[in-house]
Amino acid sequence: DAKTTQPPSMDCAEGRAANLPCNHSTISGNEYVYWYRQIHSQGPQYIIHGLKNNETNEMASLIITEDRKSSTLILPHATLRDTAVYYCIVRVVDDKIIFGKGTRLHILP
Amino acid sequence: GAVVSQHPSWVICKSGTSVKIECRSLDFQATTMFWYRQFPKQSLMLMATSNEGSKATYEQGVEKDKFLINHASLTLSTLTVTSAHPEDSSFYICSARDLPSYEQYFGPGTRLTVT
């Protein structure tokens, strides 16, 4: 079973920051938070991951609360190409990836 | 970045026939590969874990005799859907795990249509 809870869908205006929340209240101390996205009819694409510190890369930022029970993925300037299903996954680094239902993000022109 | 390919990208076959899907890690070695299935408007469902040189481990409810997995080398895993039926029509996606990073990289998927 997926260990995360995400809203089923969200809208964001093009050019604005998209903030995608994820609850993972049962996360264990050795589990990381991973984010992937899947654009229609493609394989999932890795975005970012973190353990407890906030992380940033060229695609996004990941904000993890101090108690690690929730996190937020931030796409700083959303474009139409960011329209996708976003999956928040918690896992031990060498474990298999189990996908939940994810959040369907619509970027509005 | 690490690249995983799948072949074919799409395939149409007749009911009762078998179809093989290949998953290759192009620039790294993968002792472990994973196979997923995705029906329209649903999430990815893990089918099995493929380990090089040993038998695959199937998730509960997945028929191992119907979905044959072979992982004969460090860069290639194959999924054979035997005696395919229309309900096997789906999007099949593989991923390959890189050592020592343990990162998983996903293939582009194979769309199977059984008529």
C-alpha cells in the first residue's frame, strides 16, 4: 500500500509556482521522500528526493517539515510542459518503488 | 543521465499469441529491474522484480506463468506475455536499478493492444 496521501488534482496558472503537497505521517527514520512525474503516455521521470533537509535542483524544490510527516514539491515557474501526474513516494533507498494515485497537475495558460 | 530503453514502443497482437517486451539499460549495469503495468487513468502497478541470473519475484495476484520474465544479462530483461487476451492490453513500463546509487530509472513504456 502507498504510504502517502496526495490531492487527486490541482490547477496552476502558467508562470506561477506550483506547490504540490504530500502527507506521509507514518514515514520511518530511514525512508526518503521521492517525487516522480509522469507525462501522458510516457515513463515516470525522477524529479527530486530528500531525507530531512530541504532540497533544490534544476527542476524543483522539496520542502520537508521538521517532523517529516509532510512535504511540498515546488515547481517555481510552471509551464504547460509541467502538466503531468506527480507521485510522492516514501521508501528506503534500496527498496522497490510503489506508486500511489498521485496528483494530476493541470497548468492553465 | 542513465537511460533505459524499451522495445517495442507499441505492439498489436492477436488473442492467444505471445509477445515479448525488452528492457535495456543503455549506459549502466542493472542487477535488478522492475516491471510495471498501467491501465488507462490508473497508477502504475508493480508486477515483478527481475534479478539478473535468478528467478523473478512476482507481486501478489500476478500470474508468473502468464508473465514470463527473463533477466539473462546485466543490461537486459524481457517480459513475455503468453497467450495474450484483450484484458492484457495495457501500458507496460520497466525500470532498472543502478548500483551503487540504487537509483531507479524508468523506460518509456510499451503499449500492448491485444485484439
